[in-house]
Amino acid sequence: MSQAIEREIDRSHMTVSDEVAIQISNMNKWYGEFHVLRDINLTVNRGERIVIAGPSGSGKSTMIRCINRLEEHQQGKIIVDGTELTSDLKNIDKIRSEVGMCFQHFNLFPHLTILENCTLAPMWVRKIPKREAEETAMHFLEKVKIPDQAHKYPGMLSGGQQQRVAIARSLCMKPRIMLFDEPTSALDPEMIKEVLDTMIELAEEGMTMLCVTHEMGFARQVANRVIFMDQGQIVEQNEPEEFFNNPKSERTKLFLSQILGH
Amino acid sequence: MSSQNTPLAYVRKEMLEQQPAPRGQVGVAKWMRENLFSGWFNTALTLVSIYVIYSLLKAVLPWAFGGVWTADSLQECRTILNDLHGNTHYACWAVINERWNQIVYGTFFPSSEYWRTHIAFVLLILAILPVLFDALPRKMLWITAVYPFLMVWLIWGGTIWGPVSVALGFVLAYMASQFAGRSLGSGLTGLIAVAVALIWWFFIGPSVTSGLNKVLPLLHLQEIQSRELGGFVICVIIGVSGIALSLPIGIVLALGRQSDLLIVKTICVGFIEFIRGVPLITLLFTASLLLNYFLPPGTEFDLTLRVIVMVTLFSSAYMAEVIRGGLAALPKGQYEAADALGLDYWKAQRLIIMPQALKISIPGIVNTFIGLFKDTTLVFFIGIFDMLAAAQAIRANSAWNGITWELYIFIGLIFWICCFAMSRYSQWLERKLRTDHR
Ligand SMILES: Nc1ncnc2c1ncn2[C@@H]1O[C@H](COP(=O)(O)OP(=O)(O)OP(=O)(O)O)[C@@H](O)[C@H]1O
Ligand SMILES: [Mg+2]
């Protein structure tokens, strides 16, 4: 499962500030009668890199999708960047434009070129002029190392390239927080590394990140906190070293033994 | 590795050059063998088909190409044929030549005004082209925007003020929406814009128009009543208007049907199900006979306009369902990605969802267009003098009494050309919009 990451990580910018980026308190969510998220409490400071792990169906996706309100929570409070998520559409759009998200299946817009994928939201949400939006887009495409594909369509790119474009597309909105929902689990092993490298670079720049991932190598190297979820609850959270070497709960131990393989 | 001395080990030292395929695997011979003569059954079918096609062409081609193109009546035509071939087993295309005007413009359109339809037709082409081909300069879309008003003025005549007033309603609505949009939400802004337009069209506009008509009758053309329109002209007017209007209305209905707002959804579903459940001809009879009873007395509501409204509503219900299919085919991730980037509902629809949903629905949309265009022949039954009515009249006339094939083949050919063009265009568009190739 885990990928060896050879490169030494530059930790000079990876500082966690006291400022709170996301605060989730007593959050509950139901799908009909089914209680998916139970009493979630989570505070994320600016600059934190958090990896969320847990068995399938434990509610990891649902939780991070609540943060930009792709899913609606029914009880409790979510405060993102000082703005509380309510049904107020203005707040939702504001938070969404501050919070970038990458999906398992990339979700690039197949009818637009790579460049257009990246300039669309800045132009239409931030009202940035086309020329400027394109410059920003090219800057981020260079960062994820695919500037030469800018005029192709997503369908012509490999999975790893598509996911990197998806990251660049989010970055073009200059988000303060990035959410990743299993960004590498739809990729072939050889492409996982290129995406993880991009994510590591992002972490090195001090981006606040929440990643749902099973890449435990990534978690060890980059995360400053690992959260383990099961049955809609946060069961355990700890620093990566402690979490992997010295798991407290039985469930975590079982999960780790399965995922790390014996 | 230890496998080096086992006999299984093998390493290729040189890559092989590409070689041409064996002869008989390429070209016409291969194609014929694979597609026409593979096996005795296929060969037999091919031979029978060739014979059938041959016999058909042998009968039809001399009939069509040996026909007579100039004659003033069926009688005269037959005399000429007898002189030429000794019998009359040949076509009398002369009827198309002699009755051209009746077929194209209808029976009652004043011949001194034919030129107006010609200009309208040329402008129509110019207005449609930039919509169909985005390689053309975008400035040409101004022609498209102005065309509906120009067309009304050219065809129905009168002064320029009527169409200008209607156009002004749109401009005022746009200005109102710009003004209100600064402080209000998009829903309320839309309502205000519609209200402004309606107030202008129904209360202020008409008196201003009639005043201007008296004081300054600018560019006055001879007025032509809807009853005088006919032939190919009315078919194009109804067909093109219906096509142009049914797509946007269909989009709105499809979105309404998916809406979370219960009332909007109920109205849209009710409308679609009602319209789809009623034959078009019923709606047309309603348009021609009943609608005036429901309208406030004194309101003049032009017959052609009523027919266009009905044809549009009819196809827009089908269109809505076709587009709903396209919407359903889009993965949920597209909506989520648009949401996650902070695009609001309308922007997401306009920039992400609709372009893809419409692309998926192109075959269905064009299908609906083609159906609509052919359905314009139904106006024959409510007394509009379209091409079929013209054919009826020509056949009833003593000069051409007895002619059938030539007229209907010609009319059929006109429809076929239009529909085939639409079909080819849609195939071209689909290929052009394909972006999923590797
Ligand atoms: N729209 C929905 N309606 C009803 N139940 C849902 C819905 N979406 C998810 N669920 C259920 O909620 C639970 C949590 O789902 P979620 O997708 O958050 O899990 P996950 O931890 O992300 O799992 P995975 O690792 O498989 O992605 C699952 O049991 C799932 O079946
Ligand atoms: Mg998930």
C-alpha cells in the first residue's frame, strides 16, 4: 500500500500556527435513519496536515465533504475560516471558494481544455480577467509539472496527470485549505508517486491540508496528525509516529495490521 | 539472476521492422470480400439486392430524367411526351416549374412582395450561420439577435415601429436586470426584468407604437395578413421559430423538473406530461379556434403566432425529456466539482452541466427538431396554406387535374433536404465536440 518516498522533506515552512482554520464541534449527520457521523469534534489549525484513515464506510468522505458543504450536517457547528456553515448560500459560496477539494475520480470538466479547467472558477467566481487567470493557471500547471498539456483535453491525459491538473485547478482559486478525498486510490501504483510528490510540495509550502488516504508512507512523512475513524466516529488521533508505532485502541490496531499487511 | 542458464530465458536484441500487410488484406478487394461475398448466404443476398436495385432504377431513372420541364397544363405536357416518346410513362415536372410561386410563397401572397421573403431568407442564412459554426466572427451574432424583429417586419410589413417596440421590451428588461442585479438576488432580478418587459409590451409600447405610426410612418411596407402567408415560406417561419424557441424552453423545463422547489417541479412535470399526452393537431385546433375565447376581448393574437406558440410548446416538452436524459447521464462528480469550486447554481449549469448535457443529447435534440419541422405540414388542417395545401389546390385546378407523384415527390424532396442537412450537421457537431479521444 504505502509508497516509499525517497526525497528529504523540507520542513522549514511546515509550521502550525495558533490560528484556527476549521472548527467542528459536536457535529452529527444522518442519511435518513442512518447515523453516519456521530458527535465529531475536530479543530484544525492553520498549517496543519491531517491524514484521515479508517475502514470503508466509516464516514471519512462524508466528514470532509461536510467541510465545504457538499454534504449538509444536521447538528452541531462547523466554522471554516471564521465563517459558520449554515444554509446561507452566500456563506457557502464564500467558503467553497476558500477551500479547495480533490476527488478520487478527479472530476475534471471533460468538455474544457486543461487550461480552461483551471481558469474557469477564477474567472467566473473571483472575476479575474482572462489574461491574468491564464497566467496563474500556467504557473500552477508548471508547479504540478504539466504545462505542456495545457491545451489538451482531460480525456487525453493519464490518471496521474489528471489528478495533478485537478490539484492545480483547486490551487488556481488560491485556497487557504485543501481537502483531498482518496486522491490516489483510483491510480496505478506508478502514478501514485507523482501525485503524492505534488501533495508533499504543497505541504512544504505550509498549506492547511486534510487528506483522506490509505498512503501510510505519506501520512508518516507529511502529516502532523493522523485521525482514525470508525463507524462515524473519531476513534483515535495522534502524531504519526505514535499512531503507527503505538496505537491505543483495538480497532486502530486491527485496521493498521490489515492495511500495513503482514 | 539464476534463470540465465535455463532454456526458458530469452532476450530480444533487435526490434523488428514494421512490414506491409499481405495483399488481399487491404483495398477494395478485401472490403468486397469481407462485406459482400463472405459465405454463400451473404453472396446470394448481395446478388438479389443488386438485382432489386437495378430493376428499381431501370423503372425510375428514365421516368424522372425523361420528364418534361416546361408546359402549362397536364394536357400540354402529355402531348409533348407523346410526341417525344410515343407514350406518357414519363414525369411531368412542368407542374413544379409552372406552379413554383404557389408552392414556395403560397396561394395568396402578393407577388409584388416576393422580394421581401427573398431578403428574409438570405438574412436567415446569415443569422443561422454564426450559431452553427463558431469559427465565424462572433460579431455576426448581432445579425442573429436582430433577425427575429427584421423578419417580422419584412414578412408581415407595416412600419418598423412595431418590431422596434417589441425589441425595446427586451432591451428594457435587460437594463432593469442590470440595475436590479446590483442589489438583489438572481431570482428577484429575473422577476423584475420580466415584469418590466410585460408592462412595456402590453401597456406602454402599443400606444407609443401607434403614435409613432401616425406621426412618423418610417419604412412602411405593405401589410400582409397571416392568412396570406403560405407554401414553403410559412413552413420555414413556423419551423425555424419553433426550433429556435423550443430548445431554450426545453432546457428551462428540464431544469425545472430536476428542481428542489416543489412548486416549480410540479408545474414543469405537469406541463410536460400534459403536452406530451395530447396530439399536436389537437393543440393546433385549439390555437386556431379556441384560444381567442380565452383571451380578453379585443386582443388581436396573430394566427401564425398562435401556431408557433403551440408548435413550440409541443416540441419543448419533448425537448425537456431529451435534455433530462442528458442531465441524468452526467456523473454526479461534475456537479460536485462545480460546487466545490464555488460556482453557484446558474453558473454551474451554464458552464459545466448544460454544455455537457446538451452535447450528450444532440441526437435526441436534432431528432426533435426534425420531427418539428415535418410536423409543420399539420397546419394544413387548420387552413394555413402550406405546401401540402398548395399541392391540393394545384391538383384541384383543371389545368393540372390528375397530377400526383411529381408534386409530392418534390415536396418530399424539399423536406428531405432540410432534414438531411440537420442530420449531417448534428453528426459533424458531435464529432467536433468529441473531446474524450486519446
Ligand atoms: N448519499 C448517501 N445516502 C445514504 N447513505 C450514504 C450516502 N453516502 C454514503 N452513505 C453511507 O454512509 C457511510 C459513510 O460513507 P462514506 O462515503 O463517508 O465512507 P468512507 O469512509 O469515505 O468510505 P470509503 O473508504 O469506502 O470511501 C457508508 O456506510 C455509506 O454507505
Ligand atoms: Mg470515501
